[in-house]
Amino acid sequence: MKKKICVIITIIILAILVFGGFFLWQSQFSLSIGESKIDKEEFLDAAAGKMYEVTEYFSGKSGGAMDAGFWEREIEGEFPYKKLADAALEELKYFHAVYDLAKEKGYVEDASYQGFKARWEAENQYRKEQIAKGGAVYGLSEYTLELYREYEMDTLQKQYCEDLDNEGMVITDADREQYYTEHAVSYQREDDRVLDYVKIPYAGEMDEEQAKGLKDILTAVYKKLDKDTTLAETAGAEKAIVPYLEHAEVTADELNMYSRSIGDVLEYAWNLQAGESTAVLDENGCFYLIECTDRKANEPTPMEEIKDNINKTLREENYDKIVAERAEKAEVEGDMERIYFFMKKNINN
């Protein structure tokens, strides 16, 4: 009997050791990217930043409802918690590519996550002290961790791109010419337009009978328009319409200004060619009748005028490629099964 009890106890102890060792193995977190050791806090911070993206990815799939079991439920062959862990890992590879490059260039002394947090805390403390003594601070009075990362990464990109000795920062004439040609549509200036138009705001301005009377007159004006009869002439002969008759010469250089003042008129007239008019429009409590009396095409903005903008864009693109290549080549050390287990256990914490 004693021997039987000893056997049972031995089996129980072995089971405890086996299962305890198994769970201890799974709960251990070990992850490195290049020479940087990633701790739990940094990993979970990266995962938090990708949660919305991952939930959006699954939202349109069968079984993708955001309920209590969402993260651990298999959805079309995928587990959301694993997808989130993978996304966090890719984000960390990118972050460390940025900060390792910045450290190599001397833009930061410490490329670690803890170094980043220390700079964030120091920046917020500086801003707090400045505000307390009545000094000026630019931007936010206090950064969240996420916003500070965006701010710092933008700053690091700018520092890299402003140093023309850095890889990828010398832009040749051929580079600019190719970019200009590939994006020619972006540099096409809008046509110059000459418009005559009637805009009658009636909602809240006049009673129903008065509004109908003006619309009937405007409709009669529209019916008289042809290649020999202009809106300005026809509407100008109607005393009731004259107060609402306007003229605008909208050049490409003044387009932004006119968009603020008569954006609605420009929208309705946008596709009109010279000599064409709209019908009588009833939109947003206004009657419109618009005629384009002249329209001239402009040449694209000359490349020399936008040379600096093209240089800046190409340098930023080259920087992004350099960082992306470094992230792609980053050596990752870690047991993904342990990382997945850690993600699953911490997903709702």
C-alpha cells in the first residue's frame, strides 16, 4: 500500500514539474532585434499601436466581431493575437532601423526604448517648466508617448535629409527630370476661367412666392442663351436679376482665393468650356446660373520653380527606402511560440 502511494505521489510530482516547466517555458519572454534587446514593455507598446490596424483587418471577415473571444478565435485560418504579435514585431524592426541609423549618425546617444522614453519625459518636463515661468512652447504643451515618437522620428528624418553627405541625399538632374516626368499631372496648372454667374440665395431670405418668381425669370434668361447671347447681356436686362449678377476672372494663381469665396460656383462651373453654361440649379437654398465666357489652358509649372520641393521629396523617399531595407535585414532572435503565448496572455491587460 505504501509503495502504491509513493508511486502516485511520484506521478503527481512529475506531472507538476512537467506542466509547471511547460508553462514557465511559455511565459518566458526573450526577443532581440540586432543588438537591441526588446523588453516586455516595449513589445506591448508596439502591439498597442497596431491594435486598430489588426482589428480593421479582421472586421470584414467572417467571425471578426469584436467580442470577448475575438483575439483568440481562429478567423479564416488566422488568429488575431498572432497577427497582432507579427505586426508589433514588424513595427519594432522599423523603429530600431530608424534609431540605430540615428545613433550611427550621432543624432541620438541612446537608441534603446528606455533612452527614447527618457527623452520623452525630459521634453515634457521642459515644456512644463517653460509654461510655468510664462515662456513660449511650440506645438503641444505635453506629448503622449505616441505623438512624441512621431515628432522625434520626423526630426530624425529631417536631420538625415539635410546632410547631403549622407547616403541617398545627392539628387541629380536626371533624378529630378525622371520624377518630374512621372508626376507631370501633379504639376499641371489649372486653366484660367472667366465666369459670369447669377447666385440667388433664397432660403431664409425671401418667401416662397418671391423665390418662385425669381427662379422663373432666371429660367427664362437661361432659355435665351445661345452662341450670340451671353448671360451678362440677358441677365443684365432683367432688373430683378441684376443685383445677383457677378463676374469673376479666375486665374490659376488666384484659384485658392476664389475657392474660398465662391467655391460653390467654381464647383458647378468646373467642367464648362468657353461659351457653355449650366442649367438653372437649385442647390443648398440657392439658385444658380453660370456661364463660362472664356477658358485658357496653362502650361505645367516649370521644373525649376519646384526644384527644391522635388529634391526634398526624393531625399525623403530615399531615406524611407534606406530605413525599410535596414528593417528588412534586421536579425530577429526569439521563439515565436513563446512570443505568441505572451501576446495571448497580455492582449486584454
